[in-house]
Amino acid sequence: MIVNSKTRQFQKLKGAEKLILGTVQLGLNYGINNISGKPALEESFKILDTSFKAGISFLDTAEAYGNAVELIGEYHKKTPHNFHVINKFGALSEIRDLNKNVKDNLRKLNIHSFYAYLFHSPADLTNLKSNSAFVKKLQELKQEGLIERLGISIYTNTDFKVAIENPLIEVIQLPFNILDNNNKRLDLLKLAKEKNKEIFSRSVFLQGLIYKDPTELTHKLKPLSKYLERLKNIASDLKISLSQLALSYSLHNPFIDKVLIGVESEIQLLKNIQMANDDFQTDFAIIDRNINVQEEELLYPYNWN
């Protein structure tokens, strides 16, 4: 049963419309600061319902996100609401029949086409050089209208450069936040827009790391403590929450088209929507002047274990 938030009234403002709802939390236990785990079905439907009503019209999902694809499909089936879906497919080596893979996922999601279909691994983009048949099939699926745009999800600037220079890639999804910031990404963000790439940023809260008490970081993450302390001080001086600072920093970057957020509850979602719609503005260069992480490997969660 879909639970509607009938008492909640949202203005569909620019801030919320620039958001993408990530769905990994709906399909898996995910995030360094996730203490509630994967939400129940009813809560997941509340999250989707509230997102749509607030003006969030894009979802990000993947075949690797547990049952997120099936859950979104059930929501589409039971409501008149219809999201634009960005999907990341599995490893290239595991796809035996791309045509079937795409159509099966569209059927599960109860949609007619993907807004964007993304490579989940940058290595697959390199492997395409020796797989012209796969490229041809992707282009055919675009011509059929089953895929609107092709893209890739990346982490490092090395992979960012490769994606920018590849004419097949129209959408690039990458981490960007108050730690992994303009000092690391700005030049390539500018180049990407010059090449007419659509840019979606993720990890706005770095999987919840920015909420951690700097004094309680594990040994491996300890070097990030000093940066989190500085960020807390900046937010305090500006008289806003660290969450508001983090979200506003990404939303106000002129080279980023949309910002992906993930939540574990409707309450978290409502807070994010409110922050987006509050449209806090300041001289965000204060982040770039004070935060330049030298331990770059720690900006990537796959290095945290």
C-alpha cells in the first residue's frame, strides 16, 4: 500500500528540481553513518512519493543495488507517478545479451526508456575499444528510444578525463563534495561542460562521513579529522548546519547539472528537500580556500576498509 504524505505541501523550487534521489539505500544497507539499515517497503514508498511531490523527478539506480529496481517498478505500477530513471548496468563481461538486459530492466522498472544508461565501471569503457559489436548494440538501443543517453559512473580524475574525451559518453556521474571539491575537480568540470557533457554529482555527504565526530574517526580515516574540524568551524561561522553547507556547495556549482542524494527515511528526505529549497548562498570559495585534502585516496570509500 502506498502511503501518501497528504499533509506535506512542497513548492517545486529550483533546489529540489536539481536533486536526483539515489536508491542504493532502498535496496541495500549502505553508508558509513547508516544506523537504521535498509528501510521497510512502506517507508521506501513514502520516500518515493514525497520525492515526486517535492519536484524530484529523477531516480538513480543500478542492477547491483539489491532489490531497488524491483521496488521502483512496484511503485510505478501502483501510482500515477513516473520518474526519469538513470540506471547503471553490471560488468560488461557479465552481459550476454544487452538487448534482453535493457528490456528486462525496463520491464522491471515499469518504464518505457532510460533517461541515461551508465557503465558502472570505468574499466568497461576501456574494454569497449575491442568490442565494436557492443557499441553498435548500444547505439541501436538509442535509436529505438529505449535509451536516451549513454554515460558512466567514475571516481578518479584519470577516469574523468577518459570519459570526457569519449564521444560515446554524454553523461558523467562523479563524486563531488566539500572534501572532494573544486580543488580536485574544477578544471575537469569546466572541460566536461565545454564538451557538452551532462554532469551528475554524487557523494554530497561522502556516504555520511561528514556527520562523523572528527575525534571518533578510525585509524585509517584519522587524517581527515582536521578537515572535518575546519568544516564544522566554517559552518558555525556561517550559522548553518554542516549538512546545509555540504548540499548548498554542490547545488550552487555552475558546472553540475544535478546532485544525487541518498536517504534511509522520509524524515531525512524532508530535511534534504528543505535545505535545497532554502537556497542558502554565500561565498562558497571559502571551502576551496580552507579545504584541500592531501590524502586523496581517503576521498574514495573503497579505500576505507
